[in-house]
Amino acid sequence: MTSMIKKLLLKIGVLEEVNVAPLSLEPDRREGDTFVVLSSETLSGGFETDRDVEIRGTVKGHIYTPNGRVLLTAEGTVSGGTICAREVIWEGAMGGNIVHCSHVTIVAGAKSIPEMDASHLHHESMAIGKIGGLDVSFDRQAYLPDRTLDIELQAKSVLDETRRDFLHVG
């Protein structure tokens, strides 16, 4: 009976049939494709993606997007994990993180989470806006977007590389 009503509603144009593809957490990367953590969401344990990431909600754990960008919006929070991304834009609250990136931008209004350890940034370049009391430490070093997220293995100093290149030491 319901299929007859459905056919009638489709025929007169009241109902439109739509093919819905199965839900996929990680579709193929397309230009402008961004993985968004909504303000009502909390992800624990972290995730890995090939896309850019925009955090409006809360992430407790790792974020791994080696060639992407992580945008931590003003309402977003990231804590207790390692972030590995080509670029990180920090505007929201961050604490207890280790960040490995090529470029980091700290936007006016960026916050530290008071109860947590200071975030530690490993970067090649950085831009800092007008910021207040931000608890963070910095290390300038080359960005290596490999699967290893260990500081010891990624502690390749930009200054050492620059000296070696400048002096032509092999």
C-alpha cells in the first residue's frame, strides 16, 4: 500500500526520490574539501585524514593531516594530543598538545587551557597576532610530514640544516 502512495506522490511531483550514498567518514579528497568538527561535537582519541580540518567543537587527542591545514576556530578546543599538519591556525583554546607543522599562525584571541600543560610548537615559520597570556613554548625546526609523531625523531634543526647548506658540508 505504501509503495502505491509513494508512486502516486512521485508522479504528481509532491515527493522527489533521492539516491543517498552510504555515509563515509573519509571520502576522496576534493578541492576545498574540509573535515569539520561541529561546535556540538566532541571527538576523543583523535583522527587521521587527508583533508583540511576545521575545529569548532572539541578534540581530545591526535590530529594527523600531514599535508593539510588545521583551523582551530575561536569556539574550538584541542587538548592532550599531537597535531601534525602542514599549517596550523590557532584561534581557540589549546592545551597539553605537541604541534608539528610547517607554519603556525597564532591569531588574536588564542587561548591556553589553564589546567593543562603548555602546548609545544615545532615549526619552520610562525606569525603571531596580538595575544595576551598564552602558555606555549616554541622550537624552530624542519617539518617532516612522515607517519612518526615522535619529537625525538622529528627534532631536525632548521639551523643545523642551514649551516650545513651554507658551509656545503655533506
